Amino acid sequence: MGKAVFRFYAELNDFLDSDKKQKPFEYRFFGNPSIKDAIQAIGVMHTEVDLILVNSNFVDFDYNLNDGDFVSVYPVFESIDISPLKGLTPPLRVLRFIADVHLGKLAKYLRMLGFDTLYSNSAEDSEIMEAAQTEGRVILTKDKGILKNGRVDKGYFVRSDKAKMQIKEILKRFDLYSSIEPFKRCMVCNGEIVNVHKSDIINRIPPKTRLYYDEFRICKSCGRIYWKGSHYQKMMQFIEDVRLPH
Ligand SMILES: [Zn+2]
């Protein structure tokens, strides 16, 4: 039997038992398991991990543990520029998401802020993984199981249960503050929304709206029409609120 010492950093501690949090602890193993398997066995999803040091050298997930190794494991530092050090996954640039069935409201908020986010309340895990893989999307989920699947390379376990806290969590985790573009995506279907001439849609808007508003936008996918009515002010207030880091 081999012994290695592990130390997990920052929010990776969220997944550890209390006797392992924020300090080095011993991990025993048979043979030479991959470090990816060891990390998962300890309870941390590989998708949460971005950087692993063994005896002060960078290693990737295929590294096989040896007796006496000292392992430091760091989370995905999307908000800190460590690009020269990154070894495991290419940095996520244009972030696109897919939310699991429990995160409908979060998906709506992400779209409101302009982020491409797929969501269906009936999607199977296999469909979510398929879409994430083919379209390079980050899976947002409340289900740790899906993040342990070997097919998943980009994923994030959403901690909060409240949608407004969840959106704050995502903005902070992926440092999305400077990428917010309100009203670029349809909140209903994730389609792109673009300007449209009032005259082209005049028959589709209520008489009072015709009277008071001249600027309209339309979803290219589902045809829903948007204008800066009373909803708009509330949304802007919401956006101002969630974009505050704390
Ligand atoms: Zn739409």
C-alpha cells in the first residue's frame, strides 16, 4: 500500500470531509492509481480542478501516484490570470453554458446578462453531456454525479440554492463582469435579439406600447418582441445588483 499527502486549496475544500479541510492529509492507495481517480475518490470532481502539483512539479490528470508523493490541488482560477502556468485544460475564453434541469431560473438570468445558455426542463444527463461536448459548453449543475463522468471536461457545481445567489456565484467564479451584455439573448429561448423597425412589428404590439415606445428588439429564433417598458427598469436594477461582487 502506498501513501501520499494531499492538500486541497480554496473552494475545493467545499467537497472534503471536515477532517480534510484546509490542511494536508494522508491518502492510502494500492498500485499506482491515476491522480484523477484519487482526487475523485477523495470526493472532488475533476472538473473543479485546474492545477495539480506533485512534489512541486506540474502534472496532468494522467499522472500515476507514487508512494511518498506530496500533492497540491488547486481549483479553476478563472478570475486570476495564471495562464502561463496552466497545464490541464485550455483556458475558457468565450464561455457558453448548459444548465441542468434544476437551474431554469439561473439559465434565464444568464441569458438576461447576454450569456449563451442552453436549458431544457426535460434534458437527460446524456443529452446535457453530449451538447456540452460537441459545443464546448460548461455544464452548470446541482448534480455531482454528472461532473464525475469522464466525458465531462468543463463543469461547475453550483453551491447556492437561490437563483439570485447562483448568478452572483457564476459571475464571480468565471469573472464574467466585463462580459455582461444585457438584452443580447432571448430569456425564453436563448436566441439572439436584434433591433427591429417599429413599422415591421407594429401589428404585434399593444396599442399603448405603440404610443409610448419607438425602439424595439426581436428574438431571431422565436420572434418574441422586447422593448424598454417597466420590466426593463426592474431588470436593469437587478443587473446592477448582481454585478456587485459582494
Ligand atoms: Zn426567443
